[in-house]
Amino acid sequence: MTTSEKQEIERLAEALAQVTGESPVEVLLSALDEEDLERRRRLADGFRIKQELERRLRTALETAQARSPRASDQTLRVTRLRRFLEKEVWPSIPPSLRGTTISKAEREEILGYGPEGV
């Protein structure tokens, strides 16, 4: 960074400090915090984009495999079912419930088992 760039940063920090009532150091620290936050947001967005790209590539591969002359009807059905689950069912499940399983007592209640059996 050149001396003129440093002087420009100092001038801007002092001008902003006068407007906000903060010290020039506080203004610079705040700007750095905001820049760090924005950098973290960009990284998170990049990670989400990477995940979405991987998901789409997996789906394209599964579809290509399913359309292959060697693919069985079962492979095609599994691919279609997985796509339906990914697009329609799983997004509707609250995040707090994803990846959890139900207890034995809950399973038995669903099946209609009571203390004395069915």
C-alpha cells in the first residue's frame, strides 16, 4: 500500500468519524468487521453453490446412468424416486427433525401397540 493510499484511508476514516461520532480507529475496526462478515458470507454462499453444483452433477450422472441401455427399470425407478424425495419431500421436513429417528415407543404407538399388545 502506498503512502498516498494510506493518507486517503486516514482522511476517509476521519471524515466518517466526524459524521458518526466514533474515533477514526473505531471507524476502521468497524469497517474491517463488516468486511470480515461480508467475506464470511461470500464463503458460505460459495459453499452452498458448491453443494448445489455437486447435487446437480450427481443427479445428472444418475439420470445418465438410468438412461443407459444397460440400466434396468429398477435403476430408473430408484433415480426418479430419489429425485422426487430431494425436490418434494425432504425440503418440507423441518431442519430440526432431519436426521433424527423415532423411538421404539413412538413406532409402537404408530403401529397401534399398547401395553397389552395390539
